[in-house]
Amino acid sequence: MKKMSKWMLALFLVVFAFITGCSKDSSGDDDGKIVLSFMGHGNPDEKKIFESVIKSFEETYDNVKVNYTSVPPGEYAQRLSTLIASGKHPDVYYAAGPEFARFVAADQLLNLQPYLDSTDIFDPDNVWEQALNRYRFNGNTVGEGDLYGLPKDVGPWALAYNKNLFDEADVDYPPADLTNWTWNELIETAKKLTKDTNGDGRTDQYGIAGFPLENAVWANGADYVDYETGEIKIDSPEFIEAMQFVVDLNHKHGVSPSQEAEQAQNSYTRFVSGGVAMFPMGPWDQPAFWELPFEWDLATWPASPNTGNTATWLGSMGFVVSKKTKHPDEAFALASYLSLDENGQRQFMELGQQVPNLKDLTENEFLKMDKSPENRQEFIDIIQDYGHPNLGWRSPDTKWLDTFNEEASKVWNGEVTVKDWVKEMKPKLEELYKKGNLD
């Protein structure tokens, strides 16, 4: 099939609009432009960034106007479900993980593969495979087959640290590799950075906060579930040991905030205000972190002392196109511009939104940026080497995972031991998983 460049596609769309007389319908405005609805979510920084990139898209495709709606992340799922239930699908919208699995299985998404096959915008060898595979579907399984979505981003969940707090305590910075850096060294380092700074008898500076349970589980050679069989695997010795490590950060070692302390002030706020030495971050946090009053950088996540391996989750959000859109060509043009266009990706990169989806842009420009973090390579190492798809990405029904997280508060609060809790929860979670995903 003949390849069509983005500029030829733009010209085609302009000519098409002219030939059709710029006919006005429910999806056209007074200027006769095709109007696309695009819905996403994010913080105010992300909204401003997307408004800027969308403006560039509209300048390139000047017969298209984009009505962009950004809602708070906590409201997005409900708002989107309401629109879909009422038959008012956005033309382009965010979907990832369980949402993508539900929508594609329900035949609500446009198959983008034919469009990708007919344009030179897409070079699969230049896009992170770890991101693309999240949006493949073969009719039965997510992760294989045609692309029904394009990556908004690939989100490595990295370990940031406050260099000023390390300097004040005369503690070596955490390493950028796994040389002598395990959970044990993390604990010893965190102890030196956990303090009562005002002398009131209560800890107000913590060594670490927000250590993800998934990181410890995967690093220790364990997992939560077998997606194919529905077997819940949380009762393995490796899982129990990993969960106990995370529990002990607070209950045994006191280097991480308790659940009560977290409710009083969340750990993100503690970190940005200088009250936590080490804390997770994603690339999308860069704009806010660039404004911090202290120096910061990235370290590798510590390894399990049992396996010598480390792990973290590698998130991704996707752009999908509604199968009911009246303008599939233009909707694809928007999704592909936001995901694959070099100029669009450069803007997202420079504004601090993400690691580029394009490998060559990452290697030639992202790694050479003169803004924090200095150790930008850590983001890439997570993408290429030790990042895992975020939990539940192949599970359309996540009631099992929601129940896990809700009930795990009993462990974090010290109400029940890890061993007793996993023994109780395994059959319950297995029943929920199989009922929602395999039956």
C-alpha cells in the first residue's frame, strides 16, 4: 500500500474539506472546520502542555478544530463512563490498562493498524516496544495483534532523592547502579536521614516514603497473579518476604511514614516541602520538580538481597479513537500527532511531560537536556531493562485488585500479620479474578 506522509495527509484533509464545501453538520463549527472532541486528565501543568501541542496540531491540520477537555484524574473514569453510556463518545480519549482492555474487548475502539500501515509517520522500530504492546489486541488477548491505541507515553516510575538532605546529613548519594545497593543498604541510608528536626519528639523528616509494594514483589521474584489461569500467587514465600520488607520500613525501622502520618500529610507533599529524602516520581513530575527549592536527582531502585534484581513499574497511558467517530481519518491524525509526530514529541519533552515515545529523539535530545535530573539515563534503564507493566494491565475487571488494595490497609496498619493476611485473601481474590476476567 502506498505510504502517505503526514504532510500529504494534511493536504488531503484540507482538499477534502474544500471539495465537500466545508459542509456544516453537528461536528462542524461556523468556519466549516471538522471538530474533534478529545478528552484526557491530568494536573494543571499537563493541561497547559497539551493545549500548546494541540495548538500546533491545529496549525498543521488547519481544517480541524479540537475541543479539548481535561478533567481531574480522580473524576476521569466516571466522566468517561457516563459519556460512553449516553452515546457521546469523545473522538479521541485516554485509555490504559484495565480501561483499554475493557473498551477493546467491547469493540468500542477503532483498529488503528490500517491507518498506521498507510502512513510513514509510524516506524515501529523507533517506538518503545514496551509501550506499543500495551495497545495491541488480537480479538482475545491484550498485548498481541493489531494496534487499537497509541502510547501517550511510557512512564518509568523512578526513585528521586533530595540532594540537599543527603548533603546536610553527610550521607553518600544513592547509586545510579546496583553496586552494593540492596534493600539492606536502603534501610541503613534511610535511617541516617530520618530525623526529629524540631525536637518535639516526633519524626518530621523521613528517609523514604512511597516505596511501591510491586517493586519489592517483582524484585524478589514473586508476582500477584497468573493472568492466564487466574491463580493468585500472594501466598508464596517470596511475596510474603517482599510485603514484610515494605511493612517494616515503617513498623520496624521507622524510616517511612505510617498510614496515620500519611493521612495527616501525603508523602508527595512531604517530599516537595523537603520532609522526605527519597520518593518515587514519573517523568510527568518534572515541571513541578524543576521549581523545587532544592537539588534532586534519580537513583536506581535497590535490589532484593535474595535475587540481586531490582524492579519497578512502567506505566503508560494511551490515545484511543472511538469506533463511532464520524471523522476517523482526522481522529487518527490527532492521535498520531500526539503520539508519534517528532515535533509534537519534542514539545512534550521540552515542557517536561514525558520521555519521548521516539527512541532517536530520546537518545539524541532527551538525554542531553540541561535540566534535572542529571541521571536521565535512569528513566531509560527502567524502560529497557527492569520496568514491569503496571499491575492489572491485562485485567479488564479490577475488582480483585481494588479489594487487594483496600484490604491491605490492615497490614499497613499492623492489625494483621502478612502471613495471616495473604492466607485469608488468596481464595477471595482468586474468586474475584476468575469471576471478572475468566468466566
